[in-house]
Amino acid sequence: MLERNLVLPGNPRYQPKSLTEIFGYDNLYVPVAEVELAGLEVLADIGLIPGGEFALLTTEMRAQVLEIRTAVVDELERKVTKHDIRALVRLIQEILPGKLRRWVHVPFTSYDPLETGRILQYLRANQQVLNPKIRELIRILADLVRKYASTLQIGRTHGQHAIPITVGFWLATVLGRILYNSQQIDSFASGLTAKITGAVGASNAVQGLGIAEKCGSVSFEERVLGKLGLRPAPISTQILPPEPLAYFLYSCIMLSASLGQLGRDCRHLMRSEIAEIGEPFSVGQVGSSTMAQKRNPITWENIEGMWWRTLAEFSKVMFALISEHQRDLVGSSLARDFPIILVNLVTQLETLLRRDEKEAAFLERMTVNEANCLRNLRASANFVLAEPLYIALQMAGFTGDAHELVNRKAMPMSQQKDQPLIRSVIELAADDPELATALAHMPPEVQSLLHHPERYTGDASVKAIQIAETAEKYAVA
């Protein structure tokens, strides 16, 4: 027997093995064949297929049907049928006994098993691969948030030093996004539906040929999908309404973006002049083909780059949101690429979860240089408390524009004398009675705070722990 070709959609460089059983090339018709078998079972259940004929369908035959390789279907399509599902039907008929062959694909249209089979693929990819990996990543990131909840770091906006935060808080802002998008994936996955409604979606054959009467109160569609653990769409054409799958894939895109945010943050924090973050560097690894001293943030760059790739793929989903009337074939080729979104996302996840010889995940081995974090904070220590200084002055009764005072007078003085802003304001108060009065009315604890930027971290540590706790509950649910 020929070895199955398990290449995944997309670039051959990115091939997470965890998805090959679901989206590997030669496995693409497995769920489609499952739908065809479920249809036969229902036809037997309602008495259309005589019991003696259905009994001819052996376990071995079922296994053979589910072993039909995509390459074989494609070859028959190219050479004979010029139609993929009709090719699959012929291959199934070749396996089954003569009396059963006539019932294959009755009363389906091609996109009944094809659309339903694809939904099975996405649900299985989420349940078996995506969801477990997301939860593992969230657990590891929550541990890092806890570990660095109180580690000082300078906050940054617009690429400039802002006010102090903690490393744990920074990581928690990313974790919060990952957690939210993971919950959205769960929600939209639960909303995925399937269809067995025939050529235009109105179940014409089922209704017109007496099949509905034999089904009774449980419709033919509900019976087939029930065997597969699926729910029917409220209404469909020859194809499913595209929104449920599009929103599921969109939530995957959003998770990819939040991972891309982690990649961007970390690669910037690995800059030589910042050096707050380090990524693992394995034995034999090199950072440059010529500059032997370099340790590039290659993993973080790849994490962000994979988000760019994934974003580009989503345009295909958007183009496929419309079709002519009850269906056309324009979006058919695009839909074959939709799994690339999951392939890229799982590649991101598996990169972050990649284990070393000691079974430690890449993300667990990320290092935080606390000395450099403190060095970078101290580099702007004289100036980063401009916010609390001007607000405290206003609260203490200063009626002028305290922001303008700090910005136009205190800052130039502090820069010139290399001293904290509060020191400059105290000097300015010698010639400004109103300013001196405001300083006198300022609470001692606030005046003390203005000399110690390391204390001005707000509720960064508390927020970090709160997000970690929420994430931990999700990871073990």
C-alpha cells in the first residue's frame, strides 16, 4: 500500500505534524466519506435500504471507504469525472456490494458531504490540537506573569519611556488578549453548523420523493448530522451560510495577532540597547552567517511574521462570503486554503511550546534580565514622574497650568542639571509663592513618592496576578 501523502495546505516549510491526520492531503476525504456512510445508515434506519442489503456493509468495507486517499480521488476526477465528489462516489461504490451501490450519495448534493466534512475537520482541529495547545500556552504564560508580577520595568508608549510598570503587567496585557481570543474561538467553534439540504438548500429530493415522511418528526438532515455530532444550519443554499466558519476563522486570526504582539514586544525588548528579554539559544545555533557575535530574536520574528502570513490568508475567507444565487464555484478553490489559517496558528503555538532536551518549553526558557530592566528605568528616572507631579500640584491647589510648568520649566532645568523633576519644581518654588504653597499642601507621602519612581507602578502587580488567576482557571477547565 502506498504511503499517504500528509502534506498540509500552505508552505511546505510550515507543517505541524499535529494537524496532518486532519488536514494532511491524503486525509482530506476521510470526513467526507464519514458523511456518506452516515447517509447510508440513516437510509437503513428509516427503512429505505432493506435490512438485508445494509447488513452487507461490513466493518472492513467501512474501513476501506475511510481509507480512500485524496490522490486517488483527484486522479479519477482529472481523468474521468471532472467532478471531485462524483469521483469519490464511484470509488465508494467500487468497495460496496452491488445491492448497496445505488444508495451511495442519495439524496445528497456534492456540498452536503463536502461542507459537512469540512466542519468536522475544523471542529476536530480545534478540539484535538488547537484548544489543548492554547491552554498549555496560557498556563505557561500565567506562570511567567506570576513570576515577574513585581519585577520593575519602564513602560513604553510611542517607542519612548513612559511611566513604570512591571514585567508581569506587560505580559499580563498580552495574556489577557490571548485569553479573550481563546474564549472567542471556543464560542465560535460551538456555533459551527453543517448541512444536508440538497442542491439548492430546500431539501427538494427529501421532501419530493417521500424520504421526509419516512423520517417522521426528526428530519433526514437532523438524523444524518446527529450521527456525526453536528447541528444543522437554520437555513442554507447548496452551501452553508459562510458566517459561522468565517467568524471561527476570524477568532483564530485574532489569536494569531495577540501572539504576534508577544513576538513584536519581545523582539524589540531584545534590542542590544534594551536587552531586557532573551530567547533561548541552543548549542550549535548561530545568529548570522557572518557576524558571529549576534544572537538574533529569530523566534520572536517568526512569531510576528506568521501573523502577517495569517492575516493575508483571511482575505480569501472574506472574498468567499458571497456567491451567485444558491452557489457558484468561484469560492471553491479559496475554501481549500482556509485550513492554512489553522496551520499558521498552530505553527505559532508549537514554536512557543517547543520543548528542549529537558522538556522545557521555549516560552518557559525565555529570560528576563532584571538588572537591565532596572537600568533602563533609571535612565529616565529623573523625568518619568512628570504625570504624578503635575497632577499632585493641581490637586494641592496650584491654579496655574501645572502641566505647562513641568513641561516648559521643570523639564529643561532637570535635563540641564541632571536632577529629578521634583527637585527642579522645589527650586522654581523659591520664586513662585503659589507654587510654594501648593508644595506645602502636598501630602508628605506624595512628596516622598515623587522622589522614588520605582514606587509609581499603580496596580500593575495586582492586575497581573488577577489576569494570571483568570487564565489559570481557563487553562484547567
